[in-house]
Amino acid sequence: MAKKLAVIGAGLMGSGIAQVSAQAGWDVVLRDVTDEALRRGTDTIRASYDKFVSKGKLEAEEAERALGRITTTTDLDAAADADVVVEAVFEKIEVKREIFRTLDELVKDDTILASNTSAIPITKIAAATRRPERVVGTHFFSPVPMMRLCELVRGHKTSDETLAAAREFAEGVGKTCIVVNRDVAGFVTTRLISALVVEAAKLYESGVATAEDIDTACKLGFGHAMGPLATADLTGVDILLHATDNIYTESQDEKFAPPEIMRRMVDAGDIGRKSGEGFYRY
């Protein structure tokens, strides 16, 4: 019998997680608060499957079967019989804790409760439940269908069994996992990219070099596929500002203090590709 996955949040990350999971044979219920958000999410999934089909990487019938495994809802109760729940909502701890508090009342005793957070300590999210040993971080990367990494994060009380189940799920949908054994804010990957983006933004802000030259230095000097400022634009300057703020608040480490330019860009709505302007124009 196919296992059931509930994905909470139908944005770029949630829809991507739903897409790869349905393709891997999971029955997926995708939940968001509005029908419009769900429509956008399923449109994104359908367009992505179509692209894989057109490139010969996926059979059309396989894509149709995968789409047929995805149902959508605005009702959180639909997660009640899920074997795994992955939360992929906005990076605000209050929002996440409220969702986990509600899920704790709804789901089966042995359900894995996972968060796709990129920076908030899992322990803080798990504390909203009565089953912190069943809560784990599954930090996927965007775009989920293309990026192979999943960062598994052990909260202070996450059990070995839960971590193993999260690994089985992530590897089963085609990801390679790394394990974060100590629940520090930002984990491994977000701390690394945040430190790099903050320093790159400071260099840009103080006129040391152009955005293009800073990114070229990282691509050609360090072999990065994409420079840090282009990465910020792709991820969203607002998303990275939240992440660096979270890490700085937790750690009080100055290297994570976001420079003023990032705050002013967010104030102005220049948050990257999705707004048409960030460190670059699109």
C-alpha cells in the first residue's frame, strides 16, 4: 500500500516536495490556506512535469500517474492519516509552532513530523508538541526537483528511529542526505550561504566591487555554480534576510548580522527574481 505524505504549504518548496514525492510513489495531500495558493502550486507541479517530459526525462504516462497521486485541500485535518508530514510554510517560528501544535493533536502516534525550515532550530518547533522525539528537520533545496541535497536536522530530542525514517523518506524521493547532529540555528548549509551572502552584500554595499564581479570571483575562483548575490536574488533577498536575522538572533555572531543594504532592498520591494529586481535587474 502506498504511503501517505501531507505537505503543509503549496509554495515553491512545498509544491516541489509534493512533486518529487508523488513521482516516487507517495500519495500526497498538499495543503494551503487558499484555493488560489493551491492552484498556483499544482500549476507549478504540472509545468515542471511537462518540462521533464519534453526533455525525455519522464514518460508522459508516468507524469500523469504522479499528478493523479496529488490531492489538494485547505483543511489541515486532511493530514490526520499521513505517515509523514512535511511543513513548508513561511519562516516565522510562531506560524510553524501553531501548525505543529495543531498537527500534534491530529496525526497518528507514529507519524513523522518534519519541518523544511532553513534556519529555525528544530527543538524550538518540536517544543510545541507532546512528541518532540518524532519531530525532525528535512531541509530540501530549491528547486526541489533539480537539487539533490536534503539536510536532515536532529532536534534536541529527535529519536534515532525518527532520523532513520526521515532519511528513508528523503532518499526514497531521490535526495542525498547530510545529517546535522547539533541543532544550531541555520544548520550547516544556511550558515555557510548566509555568511557568504552577508560578506558579499557588505562588499557590494561599500563599493569594493560590482555584484557581477563578486559573483564571478566565487564562480571562477571557488568553482561555485552561482555567485552569492545571484543566489540571494534566486532565493529571495527577503528570505535570506529572515534567515540571517534568525541565525544572528540565536548566535549573536556578528558575521551573520545582515548589512543595511539588504534591509533597504526588502523595504523597497527589491527582493530578487520574483520582484524583477534585486542585486540584479531581471
